[in-house]
Amino acid sequence: MTISTLTLEGATCAMCANSVSNALHTVEGIRNLDVDLADKVATITYDDDETTDSFIRDVVNRANCDSH
């Protein structure tokens, strides 16, 4: 298991956090995740045999909140 903490640069509202969380729930290999809007970080525990840090970062980048 690997733990990765990602900065959520554009996350400004609960909708942003929910968008990132929903996107991460679709990734095979993620075992636990916490999206903290107050600190603008996502902490993800994943099985590095099933996914990679770079793939997770791509998913987070694509999940940007476009509502504002």
C-alpha cells in the first residue's frame, strides 16, 4: 500500500470536493481516500500493484470543478 497526498489547487467548494471524491472512487486499487476542502488536499491510500500515483493525479486533474 502507498499513501499519496495531493494538493487540490482549484477546489473552492463542496461541489469541487465531491467531484474529486467521486472520480477517485472509480479508480481500481484505491483503498481509502479523504478529501479535505479546508486544507485543499486529498489523501489517498492505494495498492500500487493496481494503479499509479501518476494515474491518480490525472484523475484528480480531470475532476476539476467547472461550476464557477
